[in-house]
Amino acid sequence: MQSSLPIDVARRVLQTEIDGLLALSDKLGDEFSMVVDQLSKLSGHVILAGVGKSGHVARKIAATLASTGTPSLFIHPTEASHGDMGMIKKGDVVIALSRSGETQELADITRFCKRFDVTLIAITCMENSTLAKACDILLLLPDAAEACNITGAPTTSTILQMALGDALAVALLELRGFTAGDFKTFHPGGNLGAQLTFAQDIMHTGNHVPLVGHAALMDEALTIMSDKGFGCVGITDQAGQFIGMITDGDIRRNLHKDLPNLKAKHIMTTNPKTVTPQTLAVETLKIMTASPPKVMQIFVLLGGEPIGIIHMHDLLRAGLV
């Protein structure tokens, strides 16, 4: 018998898992809302537990919850039986994962939760399993076919577990009004941290910002441009509001005139690109590089007043370019 082509196998696997996810979406009900409500009011930690592939998924769910503002940790059921049970305390919630619901290693955690009145949430495919009957809230997964139909190895079932964990994390995140700034607190490093940096985190402020009044002569503006080193100068009106900017390009376009004796307002470009302090750095980069025109510098405004400036090199140092 000729075996299927690898691409056909891959498509069959993906379709099987897609079918499982659609079944999970259809199956979600009041129990999911109950869990989200309980976790949103939690005074302690969410404890994730599982063995084998379910254990790997439990670790991932714990990490996702923790990174989105829900204090969480993973406990291996075997280690829990040998001392780590002390990590679970009243006020915590335990979420136990097991496809069959008959994982023997979870028995001690189940008994511990009953004895000390710790809420136990089960994620399993089997409604009549030991774990399902012992839990306080059951998040029942569809008993979907595993993608590996030869061995029945955990494939679809682990995808469903992970997807349900993601759904819990995002539902909690949105319920709490968790922001990109909050998320950055838990992700200060790496590319993700860079993308969650705000304009106010990387802008130059105070005396570093090149600014002159609208009535200033270009002789003064050129001096400011040279001293500050950004290749531009911002122009403000009498009230200190930002009304334009002058760049090297503006100067080149006006070299044929008596440039030093002209007023800055006669040379400036009006309505240049600007951002606010709360503009994400990654969005700032998009604004600066969008055509037309692409710019190397951008002013940061608060209530119309220039409070900072960002150069493309700042975005480079932040890891965004």
C-alpha cells in the first residue's frame, strides 16, 4: 500500500486539529464564564498541574497567565506528592489537565484540594472520569480524534488544552483592562519588549529638544540645529504650541535665498508628522517610514506642546530597526 505524500499527511493533521478547535468553540458555555469570573477575583495563585504532554501544556498556560497579569505557576503532580504540595494554599485555584481524567499522579492533588477547600478546575475530555467527578468546575473538551490516528498520540487534545488556556488568559486580560504597558512590565527584554516600548521611553527631552520661536531668524535656527545634532529644529508659536519644523532638506531648498536673515516660520514645513508620548515605538517607526514623506526625526507632542524628539537612531538602539 502506497503511503500518503507528506503534504497530504500535514493537511490531514491540520484539518483534524481545526475540526477539534471548532468543536471546542461550539462547546464553550457557562462553565468557562464561571472560571473567568473566579480567576478574576482570585486573591492567591492559579496552580497548573499535569503529567506528560498535558504537563507541558500546563507549563505553557501558567506562563501565559503570569505574563498577562494573573499570578500563576506550574506544579508537577509527582513532585507535589513529595513536598511541593506546600506551594498550594487556601485562596489558590488549581487547574488540572488530563485528557483521560484518570491520571493517577493527580490523585494526591485532588485529595489535597478537597481536604483544604481549594477550588479544583478540571480540563479533560472525559465527563465521567475520576478527575471530572472530583472537580468543582469542569471545562470539558470535545473528545475529538487525535491527529495521529495510528498511535493515538496526544496531538489534537493538547492543541485544545493550549487553546483553552489561551482563551482563559485573553478573557481575563480584557476583563481587567490589561494594557500594552502592563504587558511590557512582564516583558522588558527582547524584541517583544522593544515593540511594547512607548515614544516617551526613548525620546530626548528638556534642553536636548531643538526648538526656536516662530519669529526667530534662521541664523538662530541654524545654530540650534548645529548644537543639538538632530538635523532639524522645531518651531513654536507664542503660546509654545508646535507649528512646524525645519530639516536639512528645507535648508537645501532655500539656499538661493538670504537664508540667515529669513524668519524660521518662512522656511518651516507645516503639519509635519508627530506622535504622542503614549504612541508605541513600533507605531512611531511606521509613521516615520510611511510615504510621503519618510522622515529621520519626529517630535513628540503633549497637548500640542513639543516635549521630546525621536531620531531613527533611537529606534535602532531600541531594537526596532
